[in-house]
Amino acid sequence: MTADKPTFAYVTYIHSTPERVWLALTDADLSAQYWGHSNVSDWQAGSTWEHRRLDGSGIADVAGTVLEATPPTRLVVTFGEPGAVPAGGPSTVTFDIERYKDIVRLTVTQENLADAYALHLVSLGWPAVVANLKSLLETGHAMPQAPWEMHADLRAAQMDRRDPA
């Protein structure tokens, strides 16, 4: 990590299988249950992917390219505002899924973040998303409140920046 391009990494352990974790990351309907958006792609290297709102608008708040897809152990995507071309290149997110007996270690790493503020935002976002994923896979239900709503003011600012209206 360099001072101008921070990296974020988060690890959790889930009572699940690598196949179920992979499906939760890549299935549009399943990702909608715990993430508040649908992850949409064919998940082939070189393909685009979108993180689409569930309100029927078709708006993707995040989009990118699938750089690597090795089911069920590794997924690497570029991650950023649709259509934006950051001067320092896109941020990338890597999901490493490792089996250990009856559990999975999920490591989420986001690299090439624009600045310290971007690091702050993803430091609030990824733990909330991963906690909701863990809850869904272990109990069959996402949490009763979306954990990222604890930071609704930051989320609203992000959504407003991307709303075409």
C-alpha cells in the first residue's frame, strides 16, 4: 500500500461452503437479498459486471470488468463508478474463498483506492456487506436492518452523485 493509493482488506469466517459463498457473490437474486443491489454479469474474464439498484430503475451504482473468475475460490473485478476512468486506473476488488473443513474464510481486498476518503468509505461498506452475507448464509436470512444504513448520510451522498435525475 502506498500513501496515495490505499488498500483495504477484510477477513471473515462463514459456516458455509465455497460453492455457496461463490453463488452468493455472483447470483443476481441472491446478492440482492444481502447487498441491496444485484450483481449482474456472466462472470467470465473480460465481461462487464454491474451492481444494479433494486428499485427497477436499472441504474448501476458500481460497475466494472471481471478480471478473473475461478469458481468457487477467487473472483477479481474492477470496481468503480460506471463510465468513470480514474486517473490512477480502476480500483480492484478480490474475493478469495478458502475452505477449511466445514467453514469458509472469505477475504475481500480492495486495491488502488483513490485516496484516504475512499478508504474510509470502503472501511464502512465492506464489513457491513460481508456481515449481511454471513448472516444470510448461516441463518437463511439477511439482517433485519441493512447494516450500511448506520451510515445512511454517506450512502445518500454516494447515491445522489450517481443519480442521473
